[in-house]
Amino acid sequence: MLHTSDASCPSMARLDELVQMLLQSEVDNPVRPMLDPSKVADELGLAIPAGGLSIEETIDKLRGVVLATPVTSGTGFYNQLFGGREPIAVLAEMLGAILNNSMYTYKAAGVQVVLEQILLDKMASLAGMTGGDGLFTPGGSMSNLAAMIIARNEKVAGTREEGLPGGRYIVYTSAESHYSVRKNAGLIGLGRENVRKVPVDNTGRMLPEELERMINEDNQRGNHPTMVIATSGTTVMGAFDPIKPIVEVGHRHDLWVHVDGAFGGSALLSKEFSPLMDGVELADSLTWDAHKMMGVPLICSVMLTREPGMTTNHFDESATYLFQQDEDRLNPGTRSLQCGRRNDALKLWAAWQHLGDTGYEKRLNRQLELAAHFRDRVAEDPELTLSFEPEWINVCFEVTGKPSDRICDLLDKRRLAKLGWGIVFGRRVIRMVCVNPALTEGDLDELLANVKLVARDLPEADNAVDNRQASDD
Ligand SMILES: Cc1ncc(COP(=O)(O)O)c(C=O)c1O
């Protein structure tokens, strides 16, 4: 019988060759052709066969699938809040898959549990939350969900056992916050309609005085203000809500204050940019995704709380068939959202080992440097309009008089780049995210040249949107 750990295993022996093929193809073809989704299954032979294929045949299919998959680490991908890769983290991710531990017990995962805790402690210390609590989750949305469940249970006594009592329990978040806040409010029984969108200033930051006014209004109506979710690095504008004044208002009214730093939490890695998150140490909980700006492969997200015991208090269950050995401290499964859980820690740990604090700081500063370069190129170009002064790595702009959405589509169709658009203050704008520090200023200049090139082939259009489309609700 062949063991997968056996070095002579034929599929494992092909790994290096396949990786080299993939990396070369990313250089040769940074934007893959868009395949017709109704035909792709037939073209690539994706259907599951009744009888199994040989390793060679299966590898051939894998090769086809890999070469048809959008490239996220090349010079053509600017579409998302992730992009590029830390090679050492990818190596660790592969090792994690080979090791295949489930992170619920020390018995099953051993040292991996300890290094996961080291990362939580490290990130907590950067957030000024040492001695608190935290967990890895399958993404920023899920980190927000975990924090919102804790917030609801802490602020509406008895909910975990008895469910929500009558009345409306209100969530406040900025008009620019991520959609997971509304989605989660629906999931956890608070109700999507009970999410209040607090107005923002002209750079997209929540206005704390508006927050307080809305809380007072709800109190007068007999509603129950319950939690406020500040965002560090909003999805489209990259804005940082002023955490300190928001905490002051929130705590004055006995609300739970969560900071969604899924995108911008990485500011804590840099002395220059961590002031954007001043006050996070006073918040009750924090979401921080390492798979966004820290270059670690998807998924790698943590939720941290300032006070200890929160995950146990709100997520614990016992299972004699599972938690049989070791103290609970070493059995994260007693307090995680999932049962079986993949190892998302090893890759971040390896990347942080390799880069150290200083390397990560440099990496982050470089992302900001690229954004500043891109911002300058946009601002000085008479054909382009900068939408607002960027605070982070998102640079939003329009090709004056040309449709932002169609420019992005055409760039993709012509295989020049993947770039997204969003709505800012009632206008469709192109959103550039300078998240890949391996890119050069020259790559960004070329992208901008291509944006202008495809815009010339499009008719004039106004990017103003009507009211129904003006928000992402
Ligand atoms: C501010 C913010 N919060 C949360 C999320 C959700 O993160 P994830 O994609 O890891 O679920 C995002 C994703 O873009 C985001 O921008």
C-alpha cells in the first residue's frame, strides 16, 4: 500500500513540476481568458467519471483547470483585497495540507495549537488586547459574526439560552461598512432592518456625533441600542473610522464596540500607520484578516476580544467523544465556531517567522508607498479624476466622462487587467487596491495606461448612479 507521506508517491513527486508550470504561466499569461461558464465543464472535462483516472490523466486535468483559473498573483490582478503571495506562507500552506491536522485538540494537532496561540497573543499585543481572548475563523465575515454573537449575548442577557426577548436590538455601523454586518444581523436574529448606517465624512469615516444622535433617537423610541461596529479600512474607500471617539460614545451608552479590521487591521504592523487605529485597545473586539494585506493564502482571519473567557462563555460545548485529553486551553475546539477546522495558522506563522516584525512593517509600508505613487499618477493626469484623498491602499478614480464599470469589464475581456469598481458618494468609481507589494511602480503605470487605452474605445457616459443604487444595501 502506498502512503501519501511516502516520498516515492507519484502524485507528490509531480508537485514541483506543476508548481513551476503554474508560476511560469502566471508570468506568460497574467490575465487568463474568460471561459464561457456554460461550456467550461465540457471543455475541461470536469464531470466526475464513473471509473477513476490514472495519476497521469488526473494530473493532465489538474493542469487544464489550473491554467484556466484566474491568476491572483501576477501583474494583472487588482480586483480584490488580496493579491500576490508570500512564497514561504504558500510552502507552509502546502505542508499544512499534507499534515492535515484538525485544530480542535492538542491530541490531534499538537504543536500547531501552541503556535496558533502564539499568533493570537502576538496580534492581541499589537492591538493592546493582551490577556484577552481570540480565535481563528474562516474569514473576516465569520470573525465579524463571532464578535456580533458575543456582543449580542453580552448585551442582551439570557439570549444564548432563552433567545432574544421582545423589542428591537440596534446595530450601528458606518454607511461604508462591509455587507457582512447586515448579513450577520439577519443571521443572528437581530434583523437586517435594525442595522443603522451612520453617515460618514468626505473621506468615508464614521461621524461619532451622528452615531450618538442615532443612539439617542433609538432610546427615545424605546429601542435597545446594542452594538457599534467601526471599520478600520473600509472595503471601497479604505477609510478608518475614528475608533477612540466611537468607543467613548459606545461605552457611554453601554454598547459593545467591535472594530472590523478585516482589511485595515494590518495597519498595526507599522509604526507609521498604526495611529490610524488609535483606540482599538479600548474596543471590545477586533476582526483582523491576514489573508488580505499580510499576503497569506486564503483563508486566515482572527477575531480578538479585550476581555478573557469570551469564546468559552459564548461558544463552548462539551463532547465526550472528542475532548478526551488535555486541558481546554489546548483544545480550541471547545470554543471555536466549527468542529473540524483547517489549519490556518501555520502559513501565517511561517510568513511571520520569515519576515519578522520588521519585514512585515516594510511590506506594509511598501503597499502604502505603491498606493501613494498611484494616487500621484492619477492626480496629475488631466484625463483622470481622483475621487477623494486616499487614506489607505485604495485609490478610487474615474476616467473623466467615461463609464467606470464598462472600463473594468473591457480590461478583463481584453485580458489586460482585473480591476473592480465601487460606488462612492453616488458615483461609480474605479477602485484600485495596491495590495501586492511585489509589483513595481512601472506595473502600476502600465495599468493606468491600459485603463486610459480601453476608455478611449467607450462612449461618453456619466458615472452618477440613481438613489436606489447609491448604497450597497
Ligand atoms: C471591511 C471588511 N470586513 C469584512 C470583510 C469580509 O472578509 P472575508 O472576505 O474574509 O470574509 C471584508 C472583505 O472584503 C472587508 O472589506
